[in-house]
Amino acid sequence: MSGFDQARALWEASGEAQPSQAKSPRRLFVKSYGCQMNVYDAQRMADLLAPEGYAETAVLEEADLVILNTCHIRERASEKVFSELGKLRVLKAARARAGRETRIVVAGCVAQAEGEEIFRRQRAVDVVVGPQSYHRLPALLRRAESSRAVLDTDFPAESKFDHLAAPGLRQIRKRGVAAFVTAQEGCDKFCTFCVVPYTRGAEVSRPVEEIAAEVARLAAAGVREVCIIGQNVNAYHGETPDGGAASLALLTARLAEVPGIARIRYTTSHPGDMDESLIKAHRDQPHLMPFLHLPVQSGSDSILAAMNRKHNRADYIALVADIRAARPDIALSSDFIVGFPGETDEDFVATLDLIEKIGFANAFSFKYSARPGTPAAALRNQIPDAVKAKRLLRLQDLLDRQRHAFNRQMVGRVLDVLIEKPGRHAGQIAGKSAYLQPVLMEGGLDRIGEIVRVEIVSSGGNSLFGRLLPEEPAQEAPR
Ligand code: SAM
Ligand code: SF4
């Protein structure tokens, strides 16, 4: 019996594998905006509501309960939520005319930041719940049966993780062979542009063994890859069984011991928390994938200081050199903000120059968006939108060229690919390389969950196309 099968057998024997039976056929539709943390939270909300009799649906119109799990990081993200709520009001009224009740919940960071204001702007909303209190959702929904406008945006003393329901085996399998696991939440860094410290609260880490138990459950249901997530995941300092504090490197080493887990990733990291143990882990831990999302935001020292980033350009360059010395083939990714208040043409050119110097395999880039309550929103030297738009285009053009070049250099190589799902065309399957590139090839669905060897034959810019090679023991993460 393989380690993977053993883990599954153990878990099934524990009786935990049976999901709770639905009490009544109520339908739940969850829409998640923003980051991976929200994807994870949305899944946990669905798990929490399954014992209450809610089964998930992908059809909005048939939902008795709609949850918008919102993001407040940029202005457009919250405006999208209010426009969606307008459409939901119409749907709720139409369903009411047909004798069907619909409850609407706003969860996530917009819920936390806007609170009561959501009820004022949209009366069709029943419950507003913040990201630290969504474990109370079943109770809040019960309260909403007798009273209007139920609000919970507390930062409770208890950890929500102590109250969340574990997903059933079937549910985990439906979600796929790669899963997110929250290890850390919140942030104490207070970058001047960012709402996270206000919406998610202070930094907290989950204990090592609590995370390991969650990963063991995922692995027992067939998950092969876990991505450890947190707003500042490399600030992780969860409790060890002997009462000490673990580093992220220690956590990745512990999760590598879970039978069935073949790949480990983590995101998002702050450059200031990239300690020596984590850099060494990239050299020494074969389960740790050679891909690192390490946001720099800007290449200009004066902008980095105004952002309160606590790292400068030289720090970032030196850090990347250390990481590349430990793991030469590591693929780097980053976040960039253009048009931060006071950003001059010279500052912007310094960012382009940093990108040229480092070379990124992937990146996310945004126009600065003033967030109410953050220090940067009060700065007077805001940049006109037209300037931000022009700079963003130029920056993205450079980043796209780097991504395409990174992908093109894979052509002719043999990569290990974790097969995740069917491809877009009949007979096609899709997976991810160790460097997080989507890879498409002809193959059978029975390969889902396997790490296979694929010869890359072409690159389409965003995705790679390959040919499945005959089975051989996979050499994970070629160096
Ligand atoms: N903790 C990570 C770090 O230290 O870089 C970032 C997490 S943040 C949730 C994700 C990204 O959103 C940031 O890296 C930043 O690029 C972008 N972002 C955050 N606030 C923003 C704002 N006010 N305007 C534009 N982009 C923003
Ligand atoms: Fe936001 Fe990241 Fe800065 Fe924290 S470190 S305030 S999450 S950008």
C-alpha cells in the first residue's frame, strides 16, 4: 500500500470521510472575489453550511442563499460588489414573486470595511459578516430569519479555525488535486496603500499540527499539491507541539512528511520576512516548488519609503541573488503598483529598470487605487488616471515579454507536470509545471493526480503545450 493509500484508509477508517447529510435540498451559490485567501474562505463557508442542508450550485438563479465573498484591495473590486448586489436585488424580488425566498450574505473584506453602509446602499442584503467571524454564519443566518440586517464584523477572541467544519472526501475530490491551506492571516506591516491590516486585522498564525492535520485530510482525498497561504505567509510563526514557534521553513518540512503530498508552494511573501531558513529550504527541500511570488511593488527607493515597505531596491536585488544562489532555476513573480502618489517619471523608470535587472516569470500589476482610511489616500500628490494607465501599459508590456521569454525557454525540455483537470478540447488534459506554468497535452483523464513527464513542444505565451512521455519515476523540479 502506498503512503497515499495508507493515509486514505486511515482517514476513512476514522469515520470522518462521510460528509454530513443535507437536511433539506437548499441551494448555495458562493461568488468569491480577489485573492487565494478568499477562495479558501469561500470553500470553508460552503463546508460550514453543508451540515445546515446547503448544497452548492453553479446556477445563481436556483440559489436560496447567495454569498458574495468580497475583496476591498482596490476600488474597482468593491464597486463590482455593489453592482452585483443591484442585480441580486432584482433576482431576489423575482424569486419572491415565484414564492421562493433568497438570502443574500456579504462576506469578506468589503463587509469588514463597509459594515452598516452595505445595508444602507442595498436593502436586499440580509447578513454582513467579516473575514474573522464567518464561522458564525449558521447562527447569523438563523438570526436573519427573524430580524433584518444582521451584522458581524467583530475580531473575535476565539480562532475561527477552531469552529470550521472539515470538508467531506467527495467535496475535496471535486475541488481538485491542488489545494490552498491558510497558515497565517492578517498583517502588521501597514504599507501605506494597503487595507489588509484594517480588514483582516493583526497577524496570526495557526499551529503547525492543526495545519498538518488539515493537509493530511486533503491528501487522503487525493490532493497532491498544497499552497500554504497567508497575507504575509513568510511571517508565519505558528506554535509547535512543544510550545515553540515554527518558521515557514519548518512548516513546509513538516507538510512534506504528509503521505501523498508531492508538492508544496506558499504565497504571498514579504521580502522583509524572507529569512535564511526559508532560502535554505528552497535548496534542501525537494517538495518545495521552484516558484516564488515575492512582491516588490516599486523599483524606486523614495516610493518604497513612502509606501512604508521596509525594504529598498538594493535589499530586493541582494535577496534575489541569495535565493538564486540557493535555487538557481527558481522562477520569480511579483506585484507592482504604478502611479503611487508622488511617483515621478524617474521613479517609474527605476521600476522598469529593476524588472529588467531581475527578470520575472510572472507578475501582477495594478494602478494605485486610493483606499479610504489608508495613509496614502490622504497624500496630496495623487497621480492622474491617464498617467497611471500609460505607465501600467508600458510596465505590463515589459512583464509580458519576460513571461513569454521564460515560457519559450521551456520548449524542448522535459518537465514534471502535475495533471489537474481535463483540458479545453476533447482528449486533452491540463496540469502545472513545477514553475506554475499551465501545461496542456493529449492524454486520458485517469492521469489526473499523477506527476508525469512531459516534453514541451511549443509555448503559447501563457500556456505550454507538450507530449506525454512514457512512464518513468518522475524527477520532480528539474534544476
Ligand atoms: N502582502 C503582500 C505584500 O507584501 O506585497 C501583498 C498582498 S496584497 C493583498 C496584494 C497586492 O495588491 C499587493 O501586493 C499590491 O500590489 C496590490 N495592492 C494592494 N493595495 C493596493 C492599492 N491600494 N492600489 C493598488 N494595488 C494595491
Ligand atoms: Fe498589505 Fe502586504 Fe503591505 Fe501587509 S505587507 S500591508 S498585506 S501590502
